[in-house]
Amino acid sequence: MIDQRILMASQPDTSKSSKLERYNSYLRRINHTKFLAASSKLLFRATLFVALIIVFFFTINYPLLSDNPHRVHLHQNFLTTAFYTGSTGGAAWEKQIRHSATPRRSNGFSVLVTGAAGFVGTHCSLALKKRGDGVLGLDNFNSYYDPSLKQARQALLSKHQIFIVEGDLNDAQLLSKLFDIVPFTHILHLAAQAGVRYAMKNPQSYVNSNIAGLVNLLEIAKSANPQPSIVWASSSSVYGLNTQNPFSESHRTDQPASLYAATKKAGEAIAHTYNHIYGLSITGLRFFTVYGPWGRPDMAYFFFTKDILQGKPITVYKTADDKEVARDFTYIDDVVKGCLGALDTAEKSTGSGGKKKGPAQLRIYNLGNTSPVTVGRLVSILEGLLNVKAKKHVVKMPRNGDVPYTHANVSLAYKDFGYKPTTDLSTGLRKFVKWYAGYYGIQSRVKRVDDNASYSS
Ligand SMILES: O=C(O)[C@H]1O[C@H](OP(=O)(O)OP(=O)(O)OC[C@H]2O[C@@H](n3ccc(=O)[nH]c3=O)[C@H](O)[C@@H]2O)[C@H](O)[C@@H](O)[C@@H]1O
């Protein structure tokens, strides 16, 4: 039997309603196809978008996969900025800031310490807080050296009710927010890209922190009402190829030997401009190779200690004419006294809200130890303290921005705020080694060092 449906389907259909139905079905098919094409396009775009987000966050969260430290720095800037706009802000955050920055003594200062999780920043913050000043820290926790050391310093500050805002100097929005919350009387500006020789590896990071960051900070400070007084870290390296000894503030500083030194010298010129145009009171401090507990792992005394203990060879530089290289190594406690002395004698800025009202104070001081010691002697002191013989590899100083010799004349700082360094290198290194052994948990390997070290841990 022939299937009735086949018969019916094979017969031509001429009725109007059937034609309309076929036409409608045709339209439905077209719309369906269009819909399918549009949805697959949308699906494709969504997948691409999600993939991009995954790649993006993977790169952000694993910056150390990159061998470019500048990239790491940029990622971190992004993260801290994102952190600020995302989860900082809000009443609890502002309360923490106010609490940290409020002085506890009458006529106490309210100080914004940039680079507070850094070596000098940590020590100065503790000293200010101890005497009753209010301190708010700012730090971007970049990975120029082990950020876990910065976090440990942060934990130490936190124990003393000092709060550090995670953020970058170049984040204008964040800085002005901080000034909206607290009418800072002073800024102690210590955040910087430090290190003389690293400038050849990552020049941009010096421009980013030491020039762009400084300008951003001064822009905020000049617009603040009241304007704060500013004390900031310059460097002994600005003396560069100067041959007059000991180095005085009046000596020439127009021959920097490294990009690091050039950015610090530029900072001094920029400070002049902001003082001149806006009436900001600014004091620059030229630090001379500062060392001590909680120090910087990128500095020679620190990594020599590590390498000597691990039995690794150390490279000791000598000059092109076979002379020993020397530094006016300055102990951290002396530098802290110098920083506080500079803050105490800083006059008020004269401008307000971006307008100068009269001439303002502009100063520059050496903060050194006034007695240079050779790097060879530094190594023998460490050998004695660590009870281990160093494997010294003496080489001619490569042309990497280093200078052969530094020696500070500090009479100006003595005259203006009684700066008088009191710690010699052996005493200071003894305190450093004691801290180092405790911090890294290797007391048993280091000769017992008894002293009355003033640092907290
Ligand atoms: O006083 C300053 O202005 C500067 O002091 C230090 O710079 P530097 O004096 O070069 O300190 P280190 O890097 O610790 O070097 C100390 C001495 O050890 C020598 N050195 C360094 C490294 C090395 O492998 N071998 C070596 O003999 C250097 O030539 C130098 O004489 C800091 O790193 C800078 O941030 C600071 O601004």
C-alpha cells in the first residue's frame, strides 16, 4: 500500500494558504540561521574576552615570571592603584589613617613618611612615633629587593600603631585623598629607587620614582592647604667626580657618575623650583652609605654578610690605579637623628593652595659619618664578627656609576641642628650582625655579639 502522506506530498499544492505557510516557514528558517550566526559571534567574542581577562590576571599575579624588573614594578603600581580604588577608601580605612597620623604630644607633627617600609623610613617612623608625633606611611612595596623584608618592617611599624598605605608616589588621586583626610604638617620623603649600579639595568625606574614621583608629590604638597614642610633624601652620590675632600655642600655637584646620582641631583633642582614658585619649605639630606639593622639587602655590607656566611666569594672593588675604595659609612641611628633634627628646624611653607605668599626655607645638608673606611676594612670587620674568612675576589671597579671615595663634612648640619654622628663602623656592624642573625634565625652560626642595640625586633 502506498503511503497516503507521500501521495499527498507529491501532489502540487496551489492553494493560497499553503503558499503563505511555505513563505512563513522560509522566513522562519532565515531568521533562525541569522540568530544562530549572531549567537555564535557573541559566544566567540565572550570567549575571547574571558581568555584575555585570564591572561591579563595571570600576568599580573605572576610578575616574577618576567625577567624585567621594571615590568614587575609597573604591575605592582597597577595592583596598588587597583587596590586603592577597589578595597581601600571607606570609613574604616580613613579612621586608620587619622589614628596613625594624629600626634600624641602637644604641638606634635603629623608626618607623611614616604618609603615607610624602607630601611631609613622604618627607623624614622618609629623614632617619630616614639616621641609622640603622628606618622602615616606610604609605600609601594616594589620588588627591587625582597618584599618580605618590607612586610616584616611593616609588621614592626604596625605593632607601634603606624599604618602604611600601600600605594605609589605617582598616584596623584591617592596622594590628594590622603591630604584630604589629614592636614599633614610635614612630609618626610624617603621613597626612591635606590642603588647606584642598578641604574644601568633599569634606568626607567629611577626616572619614574626619583623624578616623576617627586614632582607628583610636590604638586600635591604645593596645592595643599596648609602646605606641609618637606624633608627628603638626596644622596652623597651627587658629588660624583668631585675631587675636593671632605665633601661640603658648597662643592660642585654637576658631574654625577651614575643615573641614580643624576636623578638625585635633578631632585635638588626640582626642589629649588617648587620652593621658588610656590613657597614650599624644602630640606634635602645627602645620605652617606647608610647601614644598620633592618638594612637594604642590595647594599654591599648586607650581601657580603650573606655571601660570607654561605661560603660564597665576594667581589671587592679597587680603583683603576690600584687604590682601595672607601666609603663614609653612616650608622642608621645617626641618620635618624639627622632626619628628626631637619624636621624640627624646618620652617613652615609660606604658600597656600598653590600660591606663594613669601620666601620660604630651602636647605641642603650632608649626613655622613666624617670618617671614611675602606671596603677591605669593612670585610675584615665582618670576618671578625661572623667568625668566617671571606673568599675575596679583588677586581678593578667596573665603569658602573661607582665613585672611589666619599667623605662628608657635616659642619653645616651640626651648626643648624646639632648633627653629630657617634657610631663607628665596627660598633654599627656589630649591631647589624646581631640583628641579621636574629632575623634570619642563624644565631648559632654567628659569634655571640653582645651590645645594647637600640633597634626593636
Ligand atoms: O651614599 C649614597 O649616596 C649611596 O650609598 C649607597 O651606595 P654605595 O655607597 O655605592 O653603597 P654600596 O652599594 O653598599 O657599596 C659600598 C662600597 O662597596 C663597594 N662594592 C660594592 C659592591 C660589590 O660587589 N663590591 C664592592 O666592593 C662599592 O664600590 C662601595 O665602595 C646606596 O646604595 C645608595 O642608595 C646611596 O644613595
